[in-house]
Amino acid sequence: MRSPASLRFPGPGLSVVVIEIPRSCSHSPSQRAANQHVSFGRRSLFIIRLVATRSWQVRGKHGRARAAATRRSSGGHAGLVVSRPKRGENEVRQNLQIQLHPELSASVDLTRRVSSIGLAVAVGIVYFVAARLSLALLTKPEGVAVFWPAAGVSAGVLIAFGSRARWPVVAGTVAATIAANLSGDRNLWSAVLFALCNAGEAVLTAWLIEHYFGSDFRLNKLRNVLGLAAASIMGTAISGVGGAVTFRLFHSETTPILTTWQHWFASDGLGIITVAPLLIELASASRDRPPLSELVEGALTVAALALVSGLAIFLQSELLANVGPVAVLFAPLLWLAARCRPAFAAAAAFIVSVSIVWTTTFGIGYFGNPDLPIDKRVVAAQLSILLVTLGASVLAALFAEIRDKRRLAEAALHASETQRYLIETERLAALGGLVAGVAHEISSPIGTSLTVASTLAYRSADFTDQIASGQVRRTLLVEFADGCRGATEQLVANLQRAAGLIQSFKQVAVDRSSDDRRAFDLKVATEQVIASVRSRLLKSQSSLAIEIASDIIMDSFPGPYGQVLTNLIFNAVTHGFTDGPGGRMLIKARRLGMDQVEITFSDDGSGIPDEVQRHVFNPFFTTRRAEGSTGLGLYIVYNLVTQQLGGKITLASDPGKGTTICMTLPLRAPG
């Protein structure tokens, strides 16, 4: 039997697909164990995410979802990989190829069609209303609206929702334009041509934005604001040619075609610059909702600005005649831009623009002064709208960039502090391991010395009793002297070994706890580091050999060098020898010319997969986080080698055969 399948479409941006398939269609046991998103019982649940609104393909047949599971190196978890279309295919696939059964395909098609039809109807209604209001104010004798917010409706929706909304927006725009023109004094042919010009204008503007700025377009950067203005200019300039030619052919043969084009260009351009930012930012705010405090503050400020704009625009006074109503609105616009997201500044600019158009159309207030000719009032209104919308958008973008940079700086500072803390913790942990290792190493010679000393003390007391009893013979005296000689030799040897370990520990500990620079023998320093970690090697049943000449003297930092070797050894023991009782490691060094030395650390462990090798020096990258690894060991190695020691480091690994890390260091460290 075919398993039931369900698709969930949370909105216009298809984001989640849930498919139920039988257990027999699941992946291999290893993949099932790795994938935390798949639960197995009587049925298996696969969740395939379609990121943002990009186009992804899912192919299946008879209940089988053909998706490859791959193991991610960083965490060892597996996920479902869905093939993504090639670059340039920006539309979401209209025919999502999930062929589970005919009923599901029909349900998907129905849902998609209903969504597209609903969007087309919504765009058409809003476009028609905006167009009819704009047609109330026409220039004479050109007969072109001086403000066309409907252009901003179509372009804004298309930019906000992406290319998947292209045909619904085109259909709604065409239908609304034809209806609005036929309800006036236009004929069918001119209405159709005007509709095509308006739809092409929106498509071209949105295409330019998506091509140069991507699908996730927001007005939180100055370059994005300028890009929207440039795309609006391009789109309206080209559509204006078609509109002017159409108007010349069907309505007026006396009006200069350049004049008609200028009015079309200005009205549509203002419409896009005024309305599109509001729709774009509202769509962005719906995906990333602002906090309640910002929402309340922005709404109250917008309401206050609407009241101020009403008083400034609708009333006439000598003060406003001198400074202009737009200047009065600067303070609340600045407040909105500095405190809130660009969506609130776009809403404020839209309200002010609508107020200006309303008063200009019906002869009210400052822009409806009957003493001024209509053409001068129209130009003043257009310039005011342009200043308000561009000024608000630019200010909002600048402050948004400042807020984003501040957040990034705070996040970077926090990450840097956390990283320094973890690195210091790692160094202290390594120093703690060093202390434990040296303590273990010292316990052996000290224990032997204690045993020899106690035995010698017992034999001395026994020899004293024999002397007191008068039973001392020559043979007994010789035997006692030989025993004392052997005991003292053992004591000296073991105590010298302990003293050497303590001296090595003191030198390594001083080097590790400070970053002092000094001249040191590379072989001696390496042997001291190996001695401090020998207990860890014995515990892991691993061996470590060195091949270093005795004449390599470095003027560098022995502490960081010891930290590098310790991290490399522990990394090999932890990650390289997980499949067996231990392995072999080798440290080699040779001169490179007169001023450099090449140090290689190699092991015969399990190696590193190719997909992991490029990440091994990244901070916090580890494949054994569940076992407590922090992912900072090789990151610390890389930083110490390349920065403090002034060298270079490379890694070569063959899975199953081992890993080799090569360091090229200057004999005299920089600084």
C-alpha cells in the first residue's frame, strides 16, 4: 500500500514539507542512526526543509523519497540533502515533483492555485483602488496622473515575495489597469497597452533588485536604498516610453511625447519609491518580528508624525509658507530612523506622501493653495514626496547599518572574550595534565628510593646489633659494605632521575606559564615536553620517537612551542588512535637553509577524511564534541605557529594511514 503523505504550506513562502513513508523505504541502518530528525516505528517521518523561498527539488515515486543522507563532519549527524537548481533558476518550481499518489498531487496543485489566485485578486483590488485615486488628479492637457502609487504596489509586492509571485502580480496589475482605465475615458486598446507597460515596469524593477541584491532584499543598508531608487528609475524610464507612445497614438496627437514621458516617469517613480519600501519592510517584519517595545514605540511615533503632518500640511500659515511643512516633519522622522526599524520610517513617509497627494488633489491646506497654478502645486508636491521618502529611507538605512555594526561588534567582542577564556582554560588544562604526568613520572624513582632507603636503614640497625653482640666477622663487614654501596648507587640514580624530571618540569612549567623568549636547544626542549606527557602515552599504549639533531638552537618562545607539541600529541592520541590500543608517533626536525627549521609531526592513526581536513584549524570544530572535545586544540596550534612563532603550518592526511603536520619555523622568531 502507498503510505499517506501530507504537505504543509505555511504561507506564500513554501518552507516545510512533511512526508510519511513506510519503513521499508527508509535509509540504511547507519543513516537511520545518524539522522536525529527521523524516528522509526511503524512508519518513518522525514522532514525536508526548503530554505527561505529558494527553489529545491524533491523527487519521489510510489512513496519513495530519493534524498541522499550525508554525514556532516562537524557533529557526526546526518541530514537529508535535497538537490538545488543551478544558479539563475530563481523561481520556485511550479510543479513540485513529489509523485506519492494522484490525490496528493491534486492537493498540491489546488493549494498552489488558490494561493496564486488569492495573491492576484489582492494585488488587483489594491492596484485598482490606488489607480482610481491617482486618476482623480490628471495633468492637462497630457492626461497623465502626477502620482501613481499603484506602481509601488505591484513592484513592492513582487520584490517582497520574489519571483514566485511574478505571474499573480502581473495578472492582478493587468486586470486592475484595464478596469481603472475603462472606467474612465480610455478605450480598450490603450487600456491593454497601459496595462502591459505597468506590469512590465514592475517585473523589470523587481528583476533588477533580485539580480543585483538577491531575493532577501531589505532597506537596512544605504546601498539597498540607492539600488531601489536606481531600479525605479530604470523601470519607469523604460515603461514611460511605451506609455507615452500609447497615449500619443490613442488620446492626444498635440501633446509633446517628451512631456507625457516626463509625467509618466515622475508619477510612477514616486509611486515606487513611496509605496514599495513600506511593502518590502512589512514583509521583512513579518518574517523577523520586532520586539513589543519597539513595536509600541514605533507605532506611537508614527501616529504622532501623522498628527504633525496633518497639522503642517492641511493648515495654512505664514510660518509654514516660509519654512515649508516638510521641514516640520524632520524631527519625528529622525526619531523613527534612529530608534526603530526601517519599516516604521517607510510607514511614516507613506502617510506623509498620501497627505500631500490628498491635499493637492482636493485643494486643501498648504499644497492646495488656490493662488498657485496647478502645475506649480504639483511640482511642489512631487518634490516634497521625493524629499520625505528618500530622506526617511536614507536615514533609516544609515541608522540600521549603525545598529547592525554595533551588534556585530558586540557579538565579536563577546566571541573574542569567550575564545580567550576557552583558550586560557585549554592552556591551564594542559598545564594540569603536565603536573599530573610529572607527578606520575616522579613517583616511580621516589618510590624506589624510599624502598632502598628503608631497606638500608633496616640493615644498618641489624648491623649495629651485631657489632654490639661482638659477632662481627670480616665476611659480614664486606657484605654490609657492598650492600651499602649498591643501595647508595640506586639512591643516587633514582634521585638524579627525579631531579632531572623536576628540572624539566620546572622549565616546561615556566615556559608554559609565560611567553618569555629565550635561546634553547630544540632537541632538549622537545625531550622535556615528551617527558611531561609520557604518562599519557603509556596510558594510551602509544609510542613517540624523535629524530632531531643536537645542533639546532632556536631564539624563540619555548612555552608556545611546548604547547604546540602537547596539543599535537594529545590530538593524535584522542582522535587518531581510536580504533586500536595505540599507535606510533614521530617528531622530526631538520634545518632549511641558515634561518629556518622544518618540524614534522606524524602518526600512523586513522587519518582525517578529506571533507574534514579543510576545517581542522577552525575554532570550535571537532568531531568528538560528545566526548568533551572543545575543538580548540589545533586552532591554538595554528595561531601559535603562525603568529607568535612566526611560521607556517600545513596538514596532509590519508584516511586509514595517518596524518602528517609540517611546521616551518624561523630559528629566530619575529619580534
